[in-house]
Amino acid sequence: MRGAVTMREVAERAQVSLKTVSNVVNGYPYIRATTKERVERAIEDLGYQVNLSARNLRRGRTGIIGLAVPDLAEPYFGELAGMVVRAADERGLTVLVEQAADRRQELDVLTSARRSLTDGLLYSPIAASVEDLDVSTHPYPLVLLGERTFGVGVDHVSMANLEGVREATRMLLASGARRIAVLGVPPVEDRRPPGELSDLLERDASFTSDSAALRLEGYRRGMADAGMAVEPELLLPLTSWRRSAAADLMTRTVRAGVQFDAVIGLNDTVALGALHALQLAGLRIPEDVQVVGFDDTEEAQFATPGLTSVSPSRNLIAVTGVELLLERIAGHDGPPRLVVPPFALVERGSTQPQR
């Protein structure tokens, strides 16, 4: 049985030196185009496989990156993890996926001996503080992903939390809705007073806030854009964004006689719980109540009716995060970057056409 193709055989086929083959394999930029093409053709013809382990050892790397998310059972994070794995695989990397559901677990991810197994970490925290993310205490490349915003010196691929919900609110108003409930807002004791978040954003866009606060602010701004008042009874709080909790609160809200003609769930899981409860209550979607979510998960496409949702460009978040982390691993030492991919409002059957 023939053994693996060697680099020497590639060099002989391409009629170049071993060093030239090594330079092509390792992406050395200063190689004549015709020479590079000859080497790549020889690699393809012979079926040469790069020994990634040996190459990474020479570079002092493992070829593994970490990914920490709060809850893999949540559709958004499960789908995000899959997209990160695919993006990393296309770049010859393996991903070590970890789940961190509370602050203790998040701190463990940051300080664990497992970090010696990885070249860098993609991190989507829900409870960590600015102090926890102090780069001086974490001597490895770190890129934040997703919903919470921080003002720390770390690359961050975020999402259009505020503007996404603001656009969803405008769309519902344009379709005729007038009493829009928001499901999943922070409990009253954790909620910023109206205007305070706006003031903070105008003074300093890098302050720390979670996605619920930002999305609630997007709703407030969307209502203000139309000269509409925010009714406190339509702000429906949840301590966790779970489908069962959302469905239970929606059922109790209907039974209490609260009048509304649209619901914005602050993520798809919450919106789908509301959709289920409203239909069990005998309400028609979207004729009686329109429903919008946030995340545009695969689940949203297959709901009945399909769930209109804000898409934060999750795949672009994954790909950009991997690319930023690779740049840091390679030694990029520029200032921290904040990337906010464009969002899209994906309209499906749970909302009415705009008038």
C-alpha cells in the first residue's frame, strides 16, 4: 500500500525546491504567480495533504480555538455554534465548544487550564462584567460575539439590537398595529427609566448593557418615531427567555383582559411561545394579533404561520468572529474593533402587509 504523498514528491513534480513548496503551503506572499500555480497543480495532482499538526507545532499553536456560549439548547446559540464550526473548518481549525450558563461558569471558561489547549477564544457572555473581561488578566486572543455590549479593549462582533427592534416596531405600526406588547423586557427592578439609556448611548456608545435593555430601547424609539406613547401595561417582563415562560405570561396577559394587537418577542424562542399561547386562546395570527421575533432562527421559518423575525446576520457574525480571532492569533495588535453586521427584517405570515 502506497504511503502518504510527501512534500519532496510535490517539489519534484513541480520542479521547485522543498523551500518553495513550504512557502506555498504556508501562504508566503512573495512567490511568483507561475511558480505558485505549478506547485498548487502538483499538490492537487498528487493529493498531497498538509500536516496541520506539524505546522501548528512549528508555529507554537494547537490549531484549536474555543467557543463559549450560554446555552446550546437555545436555537440561536446552537445555530451560531454550528456556523462557527463550519467557518473554522474552512480555515483548517478545530473548535472546542463550551457552555457557560452563569457567571461562575463564564469565569471558569476565561481562566480554565483548557485555554492552554486553544489558540484563542470566541466568547458570548451573558453575566460577565467589564472587570471580568480585562484583557490584562487573559493572556490569549479573545473576541466577543453577539448580544451584550461592553466598553472593553477586545474585538467584538455585536448585532443591531436597538435598530432591529426599532425597525420591527415601525413595520408593525405601518401595518396598522397600535397597541404593541413587548415580551421579554427586563423585570421592573432591572429596567432603566425611559430616556436614561438614550442619554447613555448618546454620551458613550461603549457602555455595558444587555440585549433586553437595548431591544426595549429600540421599541421605545420606534414608538417615539411615530409619536406614540409607550403603555407600561404592554411591557411584559420575563426573567428568562424560555418558550414555556413566554407562553405562560402571554396566556395570563390575555386572561387579564389586556388589549393589544401585536407582540414583539425579544427573541424567537419568546415569540414562538407567544404564538402558541395566542393560538390556544383562539386568537388569529396575524388578523387579531401580529407577532414578531428576533434572531431569525430556523425554527421561525417552520412555525405556523411562519414567524416574522429580525435577522442579525448570524452567519456573518460567526465568520467575522473567526476571522478577527485568526488575525489576533497571527499577531495583529491594532486597536479593538467593534463590528455590527447589517440586520434584515424577514417578513413571514405572522404579520400583516404594510399599508
